[in-house]
Amino acid sequence: MATEIIFRNEHCEWVDLEVATDKDLEFLHHQYGINSLLLEDTGDPNHLPKFEQDGNVKFFLMRENTELERQNLNTISDISTKLSVFLVNETVITVHRMKNRSIYDLKKEIQLPENKEVSADRIALNLALKVLKSFDDESQSLLETMDNLENEIFLKNSNNTNQIRRLYKLKRKSGLNTRILNISAVWVDKFKTLQLDETSVTDLNDKLKDVIADFDHLNAQVTNLISMYLAMSDQRANQVMKVLSIYAMYFFPLTFIAGIYGMNFDNMPELHFKSSYFVTLGVMALISIITFLYVRKKRW
């Protein structure tokens, strides 16, 4: 375990625990009076975002988008990592099981000279903003990926079978992110219970709405792109079938004629005519010309 006091002043203290053990959680239980059930939630990698309050302990369970890309996109832990934030009076306690980008960024910012008036509630708010920013960055990255795929499909007119897999993966990631953000509205709304100015809380809610709107737009765009890709694939298949059908129109009657005269029955009088061969070729040519004119008239 890595325990670090990231920030401390006369108003508040910020304690960070990375990869907390059972012994560490027991220490938090006795030292700060945090309910053991709340501490158990910090160890579940698939736990959904939530907010709980137990006495003077406020517990925000957030999920931050992670840049780690896994092969299977089945659960929310495949695209995000958990960040537990406890507010106990004027103490902020953060618990996480892997390196956390939000904590790393805020750790650098909080040491700046201009950040003199720092409170526990303000630290929690800034962490929440950083968590939502991780999803904002992810939405921009996925939008760029989708634009590149769209260019490949429509402008370059490529027919790579891997594209549909990439589109499906994009849809899965977008759907999982949307699910996390929709559930995150529960803990975002609880920031209004903290000692923060109304403008800051409104900015946090607006940030959540913006990110949700971005992923909703991405979901709709990816769904439309998949439908258009499948439609184009069907169109290409139809074009191939159309060409094959036209060739079949030409060769079916010719094959029929050739099949009749290839039966070699004894009683076939036309086989003994001197000009039978040339007459048959002429009939075949005439049929081909008639078929060509018919196809051209129908604009097939």
C-alpha cells in the first residue's frame, strides 16, 4: 500500500491510499469512524457509482475513465477505474486500487501558490471535475476514431471486414461510458449538500450534462454508421448478384440450346442438315442481341 498525505493546511487534510489492504481499511475504520460496509465497497472493482452518508461521513464512489484498453468490453471496469472519496469533517480520504490520473493532476495543481484557500469540500469538487473531464477526453477520442472510420468507409470507399468490428467496439465503449455517466448523476447531485457556492455546483452539473450529451451523440452516430455500413455492404452484394444475373440471362438460353443438341438422339433430323451448325450459331447470336437490347432498355 502507498499512503500519502497529499495536502494539509489549517483548514483541511487530504490523505490518499493506493491499493489499500484489509489492515489499512481497518485503520480507517478505527481512526475516522468509517463504516466497514462503506470500506468494503472500495475493494469491489465493478461497483457502480453512488453516494452514501453515515453520520458525519460522506462517501462518494466515482468512476474515472481509464486509457487502458482491454480486449473484452463487457463490464464497466473494462473502461474505468474506481475512485472512492470520503469526507470526514475537514478530512478528505481517497482510496483507489491503481494509478489515478485525476489525483495525479490535482496533486500538482493544489501545490500552486495561488491555491491558498483550500477546503475539504473544494478538494472533492475538483476531483469530481477531473473525473468528468476524463470522460470528456474519452468522448473526443472516440469521436475522432469514428470520423476516421467514416472517412475510410465513404471517402476511401474501402471494404475492410475489420471495420465492422471496430465500429462494434466503438459502440460498446460508448454504451458503457454512457451507463457510468447516467448513474454518476446520483453522486454529482449530492455536491449541493456540501459547503460550496452555487455556481461551482452548477458548473459540475453542467459538465456532467455536456459529457452525457456528447456520448448520446456518439451513440447515435455510431448506430447510424453501422446501419449505413451494412446497407453499403448489401448494396455491393446486390451489385455482384446483378452482374451474375445478367451473365446468366445471356448464357442460360444458349446453354439450353447446346444441351438439347448435345443429347445425341438418333432421331434428330436437324443434325443432318448441312447448315444446321451455322443456323444454330445464328439463333444463339440473335438471342444474345435481343437479351442485350432488353437489358439496355431496362437500364440494368
